[in-house]
Amino acid sequence: MAGSVVVGLDGTGNSVPAVRWGAAEAEARGIPLHLLHSWVSQPLNVPIAQEAADRKRCGSEVLGKAEAMALELYPGISVTTEQVSEQAVDALVARSGQAGLMILGSRGHGSIAGFLLGSVSLNVLGHAKCPVVTVREEETAAYKRPEIVVGVQDPGTHGEAVLGFAFAAADAHHVRVRAVRAWEPPATVGFVPTAPTSNGQESAVGEEKVLADALAPWRAKFPGVDVVEQVERGRIAPVLLRACSQAGLLVVGRRMHRVPMLLGPVVFAVLHHAGCPVAVVPRS
């Protein structure tokens, strides 16, 4: 399973777009697709005496249908399946250590019982050792829009994993990268600005240079990827949400070993409000 695309299946319709996305990633990157289902985490209304057998049988059917769909879409990919007796969170987090990428489905916007508000997704997103893409149930095709938006707020080594994922995905799927950096005016002390500028122009120019410097090595590594640089004044989450309104994927980073909250406010905001799939990439 090392280096494969792992798709977590929950046995509902949410799994369909996740499988579609996972198969597209496996085909584009030339790596295997691994479909995983936890029968003990599946919500079934069955008599207690029949519960285990029914859940296992249903899990086998879920995996079989998912495998058939993936191979119908991309006949040349390698697909493996796995049904586990571990809790879904434990199984997915454990396998994230060897996976190249993980795909999870969600129930769309505004559902109180939605996937993104559940403990499974939050714990996987907060503990996974590989990038995790969440795909909403209304997604009908992988990378249906020709642009990947990536947030660049931590230049240098802290942002390398995020930019590396975005450029590799763009290269594999032949789409462009829109690199977005948000900035806010300098803080003030009392009524006196601590760092006055000419209408913010000096700050904007400085932020543009920070972004250009961060992108330079990735432009060189992926010369075939078209890049759009966007520096915008404002808070990070709203800027990213506006930028990704026409994107096929939004890529953001999360700090590993974050406490007490597993995910920061920006990650929470884009997971709940972005109109496209979101990739959350662990970084130092």
C-alpha cells in the first residue's frame, strides 16, 4: 500500500465522488488505488445477533461496487480493497503513514450531521501523516475546473509540503496553479501606525516579492505548470474562499501536533465553506 491513494468508504453515497477522485489521482500519478472500509464503523439498523454478519456482507458489497466503478472509469489502474474490524479513524490514520494521498467523502454544505462535523473526518484530518482531500457529494467529476488554488502563508521550509503537493497535482492533471497570499495592514499602537506606508503600496510590493521567492524553486522544478500569482489584502480565509470560487481544488496546510485544536481556524473555514474539494497537507 506504500505510496498509494487510499479512499475511505463509509457505505453511503458520499463514497461515490471520493472513489471517482481517488481513481483519477491513481491514474494521473501512476500509483495504486486502495479502497478501505471499516465494517464496525458502519451505521446499520439491524438486530444485534445479525449485526456483525450483515455489516461485513454490506461492507463487501460497498467495496465491490467501488472497485468496479474505479476500474470502469480507469481500466488500467491497480485497485486493492480492504475491510477492517478497526474503527475507521484508527484504520485510516494508521494507513496514512504509508499512503501518498487519502481521499474522504463528505455530505456537502450545511448539514449538522455532515461528514466534516463528525469525529471521523476531524480526527483523520488532524492526525493523518499524508495529505487528505475531502470531496463533497455534489462533485460529479475530478478536476472539472482547470485550476488549483494554493494558500502561501508560510514561505520557506514550512510551506514546502503545501506547495510541493499543489505543483505535483497540477503537473499530474495538466492544470494551472493559482498561488494566493493574503496580507493585512501593519498593527497599530494607540492611534499611531507602527509601520506607515504609502497607501499600503510598500507592503503590497514586499508581499509580492515574498510570494515570488517562495514559488521560484517550484517553477523551476515544474516548468510545464502555468502559475498565476495573487497577492490580496485581507484575512486569509475570506481571500482563499474568493480565490477558489472557480477552482477544481484548494490546497491548504496544517501544523502537525497542533494543540489543543487539531485544525486551525483557516482550515475549518475552508473545509466548511469552499465550493470545491479541499486538500489539507500536514507541514512542520
